[in-house]
Amino acid sequence: MTSAKPPAMRRPVPPAMLRRGGCPFDPPAELARFDEQAPLTRVELLNGGHAWVVTGYEQARAVFADTRFSSDTVRNRSAMDLLPEEVGEPRCPVDLPKREDGRFLFMDPPEHTRLRRLLTGQFTVRRVQTLEARIRDIAVEHLEALRTAGNEGDVVPAFALPLPSLVICELLGVDYADRAEFQDHTSVALNLTKPEDERRRASEAIHGFMRKLVAHKREHPADDLLSGLIHGDAEPPLTEEELVDIATVLLGAGHETTANMLALGTFALLEHPDQLALVRENPAVLDPGVDELLRYLSIIHIGPSRVATEDITVADVTIPAGDTVLISVPQANRSAEHWPQPERLDLTRPRTPHLAFGHGVHQCLGQQLARSELRVGLAELVTRLPGLRLAIDPADVPLRTDMLVYGVHSLPVTWS
């Protein structure tokens, strides 16, 4: 089984943040060298611009928590988005009217606060607990399909990609009759190995799909997140554009990250036989163990980014207004000050706060749902496919080093 060579990274990331060889689960060695010298380092980007890379755990938490570091990609343009000819031009926050879209991940308070509060009310404990039963059903269905087809398959398309896609269908209330169409579009739009025009058409199709879904939920509400947002107590009520954007953001944020954690988590377990044995003997070890996998792997490996809206001092360094800051979550989550032997994967490690879900006002809304998908999905995978092992040499597993979200492009496995 082979994969087509993926396209090159499109954003001008700092070379230090690109993984080149070594252990596929470790941050780039250059980031560790940065961290040994200082928790904050100024680096050159591939477009000739500059940014600050934060590698220290406490400093990363501080940047996440400080709302003077903007997430608003409309008003504050990141150096990561500049063309080479724009580097060096004065960059000031853009004074725009109040935003009316629903892309809450890329907003600052107060617009972000309003949407975040409404969404938090929808991610209830009851909803996550209800979805967990469906997560298990979906996982079992796909694993049984793998078993029926033989004793070899690719974890990524057969399991890791469809599981979170179908969970989001449950969350948003997509009708069963429409789920195949939904999966067809998402499998293309979120696949960066596909041609740009093909992905654009799929993204437009998703936007149209979400618009029809919003209209349907206005007339036929049910017990799902989208119905709750439409028929809840939002004041003023959410507009159609806000609802479509929110649904689309939830799809992107909840699908690609969880899918890559499922696949890369499987790869990590297969490469750590002692940890794999723990899961086989007692799948409940994943109850705390998924947080160790999240810490150890930290798949948001290039960014997230923030823009300073004023001069801000971090670790005795003043970051000028307008400068871009990139938070190295993988390196921050390997801090020896917070975890003994942080380079080891240990599913029995006591649970300690990590930054895989971010921190502060933008901390991941669906983190409990993601934990459930990982815990249930990995437990079912390991127990239902006895003798699970790689079908290729570990060095031949194609890694997503060229993507903003790290993982594997494919993971061929076999079982007894």
C-alpha cells in the first residue's frame, strides 16, 4: 500500500518547526535547543518575515491566556499570511465594523465571548454522554467492516477519518439519509493531498450543505446542537450566516484534529509495545491515558498563532505591537519542569494539565467529546483487531510533516 506524495506546505512556517527525520512522535530537535536557551525565540519565516516562537510551558499558557494577543485574522494579519513583497510594510490593526460572521475560532472578545457562551451551553455533559454510545456503535461498525474484508487495511480511511465525521453528524443533527453526502464532501475538503480546485468545490458544497441544514432545523428542530442554537435564548438570535459558519468551524476543528489523533495514536501504541499491552489487558487505562497521548503527540505542531495588539512583555522580552507569536504546543508539552521524563509515553502517568486543547478563552470547546472519541475508538480498535501491527516498516509510514495538523497520511496495518 502506497500513498501519493502530498503537496508542499503552503504557509511560510519557520524551518525550526518542520519535522525532519528522528522519532516521528517528538518535536523537532531545533525547538528543544531553542527551549534550552530561552522560552521565547525570534525566528525568520520562509517568506522573509519574522515571528516569535514560544517553547516554554508557562510562557505558552501566558500567551494563550492574554487577550492582548489577538486571534482575529480579519483585523490583525499574521506574518504567516504575508506574501514576500509585503514583508516589511507597516502593519497595524485594521479598524473594521463589528464582525457578523460566525468564525468564532478567529475572533476576539466581545464578539467571541457572545458566540462562545452560546456554544458552551450546547456542549453539556448529558449530550457528550449520549454521544459516547453512538461513538462506540460507529467504531464497532467500521472495525467489523475491516474484519469482514480480511486481515489487512488502512486505519486512516477505514476508521480514523469516518469516525469523527459521523460523530459531528450526530452533534449537528444531520439526517441519516444525508450522511453519505456529508462524508463525501468532508473527505475531500479536509484532505490537503487533493488538488486545490477540488478542495474548494468540496468546501463550497459543505457550505451549501450547512445552509440547507440550518433551514431544515428551523422548521424541524430536534435534540441536537444546531437546533439548540437556533431555538435557544440567543439575544439577538443568531443569523443564518453565523449558524452556517459555526457549523462549518465545528466540522473543521472537530474532524481533522480527532482523526489525526486516532491515527497517530494508533501508530504510537504500535511503536510502544509495553503501552499497547496495557490497553489490551485493561482498556480502562485509556481513561487517563488519552490525556497522556494528547500531551505526548500534540498534533497542532505549527502554531497556533497570535498577533500582539500592543507591546507585551513575555519572559522579560518585549514583543512589539503587530508582531506574530507562534505557540509550540509540542515543545511546551515536553517541559521537564512539569513532567518527569517527558519524552516517554506512559499511559499510567498521573493526569496533569497540558496544552493540547489550548488554554484561555479559546480552549477547545469539544475537548470532552474528543476524549470520548479517542478513548472509545482506540480501545475498540486494539481489542477487536487482535495482534494488531504495522503492515509496513515504521520508517515508511507517510507523515503529515507538511500540514498544520500533524499525523499520518496513511497507516497500513494487519492483524491475526
